[in-house]
Amino acid sequence: SVGLALVLLRTHIVQVLMGLELMLNAANVNLVVFSLRDSALIRGQVLGLFIVLIAVAEAAVALALVFQVYRYFKTAHIDELNQIK
């Protein structure tokens, strides 16, 4: 819920990305905990590993986009970017 609050309430792009990462990590923790309940199933842990890999790729691409937006518009606030349109 903290990640969702960051995504919905913050206006800085980096804070929104941190909220997305928090939500991905929360899903990861749930998958690993539920897969530990049944030791014969390792699917949850493997899916958790894939989510970590996707989160790293998403963070790298998103930060590259944020740097380019900041370099071009000289702002990283979502509200100001909407006004620039």
C-alpha cells in the first residue's frame, strides 16, 4: 500500500518509480513466502527471480528516460511535464 500511495500521490518521477519498485518487491515477497509453504513447489521462487530481473530492467530503462526528460525539459515533476504539452 505504501508503493501505491507513492505512485498516486507524488509528483516527482523518481518517487513514482520508487513506488513501482516497492510494489514489485511486495509481490516478490508474497510469491516466495507462499512457495515456501509447499516445499515441493519451487515455481513461486523462480517467478520471484523473474520479477527481480524484470524490475531491474524496468528501473534501468525508466531512469534512462527520466534523465533524458530532465535534460530536455529541465524538470522531473509530472505536473510541470503535463503543462509543457
